[in-house]
Amino acid sequence: MSEPRLKARLWIHAAIRQCGVLGVPAMVVSKGDDDAGAILVKLNRGEGGCEVFTQVRDGDGRPAWLRATGSEPVDEARADAYIRRQREHDRDLWVLEVEDRHGRLPFIERILGG
């Protein structure tokens, strides 16, 4: 049985607050549907490249994340191109960008496959 889903807007606000506690800049780049929009997270490590994470559910219906741009960081242009393609297919998609050279994402607990 899957866990209940938190509305996208509330999840985004909670994630930004968690980053703020650590002094990590986080901002909404694209606003999606308040209730049911999917979420992409772009982690910008500056010179260390970018990673894009997408929400998924595991086989038991529990929330998790996947590295959408692969196991290694990519340059920012490639990360942005991936996000742009996803937004073309899903206008309800939220995009949250987090800027942290250390790669901190306090709101992501489980990353599948890596």
C-alpha cells in the first residue's frame, strides 16, 4: 500500500524551509500544479556540475528519487535541457533548484539505484 501524497506546493515549501535551516539556497524555477504536480530537483554544485532528481515510487509504493541525468553530475546546460524537455511534456511540473557545492539535499531521503 502506498503512502499518502503530500500536495506538491506544500512539499516544495517544506523543502525550501529545510534548505533554509542549513543556509542552502533553494528556489522555485518553475511552478507546477499546486496539488498534483510532479517535482524535479536540480542540484547545482557550481564547478562540480549539476544533478537532476525526479520523484518516483518504489515497488512498495514508497516515495523515492532517481538521478534523472545519470549517476555522475552533468554540466548546467545539459541539466537545463533535460528539465526543458520534461516541462514540454508536463506543464504541471515543479522545478526546485538547490545551490550547494557540498551536494546537500536535506529533503531527499532515498535515492534508488545509487
